[in-house]
Amino acid sequence: MGPRSGLLGLFALFVAGKCSYSPEPDQQRRLPPGWVSLGRADPEEELSLTFALRQQNVKRLSELVQAVSDPGSPRYGKYLTLEDVAELVRPSPLTLHTVQKWLLAAGARNCHSVTTQDFLTCWLSVRQAELLLSGAEFHHYVGGPAETHAVRSLHPYRLPKALAPHVDFVGGLHRFPPTSTLRQHPEPQVPGTVGLHLGVTPSVIRKRYNLTAQDVGSGTTNNSQACAQFLEQYFHDSDLAEFMRLFGGDFAHQASVARVVGQQGRGRAGIEASLDVEYLMSAGANISTWVYSSPGRHESQEPFLQWLLLLSNESALPYVHTVSYGDDEDSLSSTYIQRVNTELMKAAARGLTLLFASGDSGAGCWSVSGRHQFRPSFPASSPYVTTVGGTSFQNPFRVTDEVVDYISGGGFSNVFPRPSYQEEAVTRYLSSSPHLPPSSYFNASGRAYPDVAALSDGYWVVSNHVTPDSSETSYPSLQKMFGGLLSLINEHRILRGLPPLGFLNPRLYQKHGAGLFDVTRGCHESCLNEEVEGQGFCSGPGWDPVTGWGTPNFPALLKTLMNP
């Protein structure tokens, strides 16, 4: 250990000197609300850290995404394989050699890469990691309703300046695992009328969005769909079976998950995990379903980052992925956001449809230099995902037209410029909306979201053999439901010999919302001050930054998206 300690000491001196840089100087390092420190980590404790290596040809990747996603392009639907993507973005031989040599000298072990070779995950002791990443100081933390444990550093880290062209960031230091954002709506008073629905169930969804009993998977294709969630939660097969027994009698369905990627624990089922699986499998009925589960992660790993690594390491993946994850844009470093955006771009190039919820804080609100501004969410604000906003029934007890769910997220990115595919729609909204907030509250030239919407209020769920009251189960399942409908459309496309939908947005905006119910009533929440008085953006005819183009009318959407 003597020679190695000496070598590590030399590294510490080198890194701590003037020849170093901070990869993520703008990363928020505050302890999230509800988290507490349990003290310093033991120096000999093992950590799993992920090193994001600098990629090549990112601009070319962006061009290819546009080409394979635009129905007007001769390359439309000719998606890249994982091997194609790897050939394009693989780090240079110099980057691979430099980073591997640096980590080996520091004592890193059991290093694993991915097919694209742009991530490297290694094990180090806390002592080695703190010497390698100058300034880092690892502590144990616990927080959230599930008392999630994590090892993180609230101190900035620095790397040798010689690594600046080779390493984007190091994962496992700053970003904390997400905790539940399930929000309760006020419970409406039930009128004394017979025959009214008291919550959203699969039959209510199928009635509102015009699905028939025949709108299910055929069971004869290789079509599949997936949900990914990163809370310390599990779903139970027995709950899924009971849910389908109670609510799936009117349509053919599968009562078990085809594949779990990750580790399913044996603890109590979580409402959100149960909700995700039950509504993806009832909307995308009779279609093979995967679940990405993160409860088995090591405490130093970032669950969302681990999911991105899985995408870069699997050649055959489900066509539709619905994801429960979001952070405030301003809480993340620009380096991290741009790199994650490239990972989403890689998925789009491969023909994957990624759906994220728009968030559940309305337009959001934070103070910048003493002035309030709206607060966009990421990855909802990424130009390479389809973002789903939330709606409620106009009459909470009848299957009626929909209005804005006041907590539904939406707005304009402060990081990503407006993509060309939505230029016309967003320009029209900004020039015609009678209820725009003051311009100082949002970046009108940013990527605007959401793109579409779905019911988000009052879902029934079976969890731990119990069916909780529907007022407890609001919001997270909306993108699962929309994703299930897109899986049904993929089924039709595959049977016709057409490619799966892939990245949906260019086609969606070209069609000006055809196949969707336009939601034109309601506004979402925002800053509680005198200037905007708690009101963010409002819906209106056509696209808007609260409900996008609207909610699905399945037969019309199927017709719109079946054209080659």
C-alpha cells in the first residue's frame, strides 16, 4: 500500500495545484429539502463512480436524428443500430487511453464500459475518490418518504486540466436520487347522482379516448414497451394481476411483466411504481412490457444516469419508453444537461420514443437576483423527448371534455433554443395568446413544452392488495397512458411493415395536432406574487405550453400516424 499511497499523494498535489479545472462549476450542491447528513463516509468504503467521456460527432448525430425522424426526409424511419451510434460517438483513442491510464494510476478497479464506450463506471474507496477528485468530501445522507440512502459530496470537485478535453463530468457526487412528487388534489364532493365515475380507471380512459375492445396488441409481433422509474419503490405481480381482474375485464391484456431490468425488492409495493406498470399495461394492452427498476443500485450511483447507461448497452430495446424523472433545469450543471441531452439524442437516432411527464409544479417559480421567474424542468425541456402535460375532466364525475390540470408543468427552457420543428406553433401561440405572463418571467426563444397531454387526475391503483382512494393517485401515470397508446399504433405500423414511430415530435408538429383533442380551457399555477398572482400560462386553440397539442383521440391519432 506504501507505493500506491505515494502515487496517490502525487496525484493529490497535481490536482490541487493550478493545473486543474472544475467540470461542473454551476451544479447545485445544496442538500435537498428533507435530506439529512449521517456523517462522513468511511475512508475505506467502496464507491461506484461513473465517468462521462467526451464523445465525437455530436453535431452529425443531431443531423441524423432530424433525418430519421422527419417524414419528409428520404432517411425517415431508417434508424441507426446501437453499433452505428457507437461508431459515430465513440470517444477518440486518445481520450480512452488518457482516462483509463489516469484511473488505473489512481487505483480504480472493476471498471466497466458500455457498447458506445462513452461511459466508464469504476469502483474506488472513498479515500481514493477524494484524492482523485480534489475537493470532494463524501458523506452518507438519508431523505425522502422512503428514507432513501445516498453517498454524495456537497463540495465541488476538480480534475487535472489535462483531462478537460476528455471528461465531461463524474456521476455519483452531487445529484441526489429523486423522491416522490405525488401530489394530492382536493377531493371533490360526490353529488347524490347515480351512474357517475368516481375516478380514472382503464375503462374511463378507453371511453374518453375512443378505444374499443379490439384496440389491443396482437401478440404476434416483437413490439414492446417499457416504463422506468427511479424511486426506492417496487411493484408486485400480484397487485398487477388484481388490478387487471378488477379493471381489465373489457379488453385482452397481459397480467405479468415480460422483463424486469434491475432489481425488484421484496418490500412493500409503492403507489407510483404500481401506478406506472398498471396504466402502461392497460393502455398498451396485450403488449410485452419491460420495467426498469433502480432499487438495487449502490448508494453512490445516480439512478437516472444508470438508466441512460443501460440504453447505451442494449442492442434490442422496447420501442416506447415512459419515464418518471425530472429536475429543475437550474439545479443541474450545464455540462450534465448537455450530455444527458446527447444521450436522449442517441435514443432518438435509434428510433426510440421517449415520453416524460411535464412536471407537477405548473410553470414553477424561483427568484433570480431578487426577481421572480418561472422554473422549467429537465428532461421535460429536452428537444429530443415527447413531453406530456396533464388534464382533468371539466366535470370530475363524468367523461367530458378536458381542461388544464392546474399543477401540470409547462413553459420554456432556459437552456435549449427552440427547435425548428416547433417554430411555427410556438410563434403563433406567443403572438395570439391573450393571457401571456410578463416577458421577464420566461425565455420566449427556448424549447417550449409540453408537446401533448393526457388525463392526470384521480387514477385508481392497486398497491399491496389495496385499492387506495383515487384522490391520492394524481399525475405520474399520464405519460404511461399516452405511451401505451403509441405502442398500440406501433403495433399497427409493424403489422403493415412500417418502422416504429421513433422520435415523434417532428411528425407531431407537422400534422398540427391532428388526431388530438384540443384543450382550450384553464391555466396552470406559478409564482404567488402580485405581478402574476399564481397564474402561469393558459391553454388556447392549437398548441400551448400547458397541454401541448392536446389529448389523444385514438382512432384519429392512429389514422394520422399510420401514414408512412
